[in-house]
Amino acid sequence: MPRLAIYQPDIPQNTGTMLRLAACLAVPVEIIEPAAFDVSDRNLRRSGMDYLGHATINRHISWRAFEAWRQEHGGRLILATTKAAIPYSDFAYRPDDVVMVGRESAGVPDEVHAVADARVLIPMQPGMRSLNVAVTAAMVLGEALRQTRSFPNPAPSET
Ligand SMILES: C[S@@+](CC[C@H](N)C(=O)[O-])C[C@H]1O[C@@H](n2cnc3c(N)ncnc32)[C@H](O)[C@@H]1O
């Protein structure tokens, strides 16, 4: 099952959208701190994220702590970035990949770019700067789940 990593998020609403996406698709989430807001379980619940009980969220206090976790856990780091050459739908994903999105304000620093195992791009028409981070997460994770056949089994229909 591919994972989603959120690098130092700035905007709570975007993180909320991504956590909901992850809960619905049963995708584990790695949050890399510091964030611009309180990402504690208590605070996220207080802001009405009632589906949080269905999300698997691991918090990492820093980029270094996340990298230490990844050394132990394994999995390639696949960075979604506008500074990439490979269209996200041309990339071959693996079940243990970690798909990372960057900060709303600044993406990710060069250090993170440098260690990524692959960098993927959602192609846009000329003149457009970037997509919303949660939209990016949905598109890239959707492709990764499709390729790795990792979508959850839907609930049985009542009809
Ligand atoms: C609003 S963008 C960040 C813009 C930031 N000013 C920058 O220069 O990176 C937030 C994140 O969404 C993702 N993103 C947005 N558009 C993308 C695209 N077309 N292809 C791949 N990733 C994208 C990246 O992970 C990016 O770090």
C-alpha cells in the first residue's frame, strides 16, 4: 500500500482534505513537522475531523526523524514537484512507495529534492504555477493505487 507524506504543511484545510482522502482510501500518512499549525491528534479532532479515527497518521518531528524512520521502514521516496521531468502517470509505482507533497508556500528544500528516489510532475498548461497540494496528492496517489491495485474493496452495495 503506497503512503502519503506531507512535508511541513502550512494550511490546515489542505491537510484536512488530505487526511480525509487518506482515511477513505486506507492510505497511511506521514506528517513531517514543523507544521504551521498544531497537528496533534487532539487538535485535529477538535477541528471536526471525525473521520480521523479511520486514518493512520505518523508524526515525525523533523525531516531527519522522517528519514531515520524511512531507513528502517524502507520504501522509495517519490516527490511530487513542479520541478520534475517525469509525468506522474508514466512512472511505475511500487506498493511500498512513499508519495511526498511539499509545503503550500515553498514546496520542499533542495536537500529533500536531492534525496528523492524519483520526482514526478502533473503536467500543466504553460503559464500555470502549480496545483493545490491536496489535488496533487489525490491525483498522484490515485495513479499509484491504480497501478499497485491497492484501492480498498468497496463496501457491498445494498441493492
Ligand atoms: C502549491 S505547491 C508549492 C508551490 C511552491 N511555491 C513551490 O515553488 O514549490 C504545493 C505542492 O503541491 C505539489 N504540486 C503542485 N502542483 C504540482 C504539479 N503540477 N506537479 C507535481 N506536484 C505539484 C508539490 O508537491 C508542491 O510542493
